[in-house]
Amino acid sequence: MLFWSVFALIIPSFFFCFYSRDVLVFEEVGRSPDVATNYGFSKKILLCYSPDNHYDSVYPKLYIVKAAFCQCKYFYVTNKQLRNKLNIFHISILSF
């Protein structure tokens, strides 16, 4: 199983080197990650290896909180703008 996980990183390792990132792979909960590439880059890409032979991205908790806040703010502003446009449309129909 470990052979396939290492083999799966051989081809993408070019891209990790190109973007100056090392890769850490989590395989089990509660265990520290395995270093998949060790180029000495300060920035890391965190991946979680799933039993069905694919990798998922792992994000720090703070990143998810910030992303959720930005998404919430975006939908609030978009919804407000849409309501304003619908009100203008509604008023223009009533004036006919």
C-alpha cells in the first residue's frame, strides 16, 4: 500500500518542486504526517491519503474559518444587491 502512495507522488513531485512546496501526507488519524518530498522548502502542502487510493487536501483550521467568513460576507453583499435590483424592478412594473 505504501508503494502505491509513494508511486502516486513521483509524477506530481515535479509540480511540487516547480511551486517550491514540500508535501506532507497524513495516512492515519492521530499519527504525524509522513514527509513525501524533502526538498527543504519552508512552505508545505498537506495531503490526506484515503484508502480508496486518492489524496485529499488538508487545510489548517484558521484557513477554513477565514474562507467561511469571506463566503458569508460575499453572499450577504450579493443578496443585498440582488434584493435592491428586484425592488427597483418591482417598482418599475408597478408604475406602468
